[in-house]
Amino acid sequence: MRTYVEFAIKKFQNKMAYRLEFFMGIVNTIITIVVYLCIYKALYEGKAEVDGISYAMTATSFVISLGLSNAFHFNEMFIQDKIHDGSITNEFLKPVNFVFRLLWENIGEGLFRVVFNFLPAVVFACFYTKLCAPYSMGNFIIMLISVALGYLVLWLLSLIIQVLSFWLFSVWGIMTIKNVIVNILSGVFLPLWFMPDIIKKIIVFTPFESIYFTPIRIYLGEVTGMEMLSKLSLQLMWIGILGGMAGVLWSKGVKKLVVQGG
């Protein structure tokens, strides 16, 4: 495990070398917060609540979603690029698990984005608008656990599509469609509270709610007690399903690569 943690630390340190990207990331996040909060404020038109949801809850949901989207940032063309330049064969010769290494490098980059891109923007958002505090310390701690599980759900979705690079020349189009669907159906920019009922019923049978909206609902206290355990169990279920799919595809893809490579 220590070896993989070192991969995360190294990735974090490497990202610190790009200072311009660091400052531009802060500016981009702040601009995004201002623009979307202005839109939400206009939609509320001075109303205290819309469908029982206050503006503060909506603003908090968006800010947390934006923070998580910074943390949940992956190099989704990594495997494809390794296959195209042939360097993936060298990766298999290293005494580490390629998939775990990729996971921990992604974690390192995500932590960098949270610390240096998102947290400064959150400080700004706290002065710019009113945000909701955690429902309770217990909810906040469980929310962090839910965030970790949501990260794995999204990471496994990304891995499944990346592994398709063993069969497809480019997965860019599929990855783009995946990202659009996730942004819409996971509540990144539009909280799922405001989705049409028919869409909500569909989302229940997908892993998308488990990525962003479940941690947010726990933070706000919409999910408490045994329901929190139910939501965490649902996240674990999706991790198991997606992890199994990714494992099968990875095994078949590696065998295909070995056969073609002689």
C-alpha cells in the first residue's frame, strides 16, 4: 500500500510544478461559482424556497458538487495513450499493479485540485453567498465516507470506458458522452431535486446519484439514521458491480494485447 501512496504523493508534487495552471484553476473555479450562483439566484426570484428547497441549500449543493468534480478528476485517455505509443507493455513489467497505480495517481491529482483549486474558491464563496453548515458532525464524517465511495463509483465508470481502448482506436467520443450523462444525471450543475419525476425514477436504477448527490444529501441532513446506511450500501453495491465489469474487461483486454503482441 505504501508504494501506491507514494504514487499519489509524487503526482501531487508534480502538479505543484505548474504554477500557472494552479492560479488559472482558482480563477476558473471562482468564475464558475459566481456565474452559476447568479443563475440560481435569478431562478429563485427572491423566493425563500422552491419545491421546499431553499436557495442556501441549492448554493451549497452546487459548491460541494463543484468541489467534488475537482477531486474526481482523472486522466481518462491514459490507457488509450499507453496503448497507442506501445508503452503499456513496459507498464506490465513493473512490480506494481497497473490499475492500482492509476487509481492512486488519480487520487493524488484530485487532492491537488481540491487543496489548491477548490478550497480557495470555497473561502471566496463563503463571503459571496450564504452556504449551509453540515447538519451534524456525524453527518459530515459519514459524508466523507460517502465521498470516497462516490469517487470509486465514478472512477470505475471511467476505467470501464478506458479499457475499451483494447478494442477501439479511440474512446474519446464514448468518454465525452459519459461525462455529459454524469454531469446531468448526477446533479453536478442541476441538483436532482429539480429533475422531472420520470427522470428521478430512472436515476434510481443507475449509479449516477451515488457519485455526487448522495454525499450532498448526507451533508445537508436530508439523509439520516438507517437511510444513510442504505445509501452507503447502495454505493458499495455499485462499486461491486462496476468493479466486476472492469475486472472482466481488463482481463480480456490484456489477453487480447498479449495475443496480438505475440
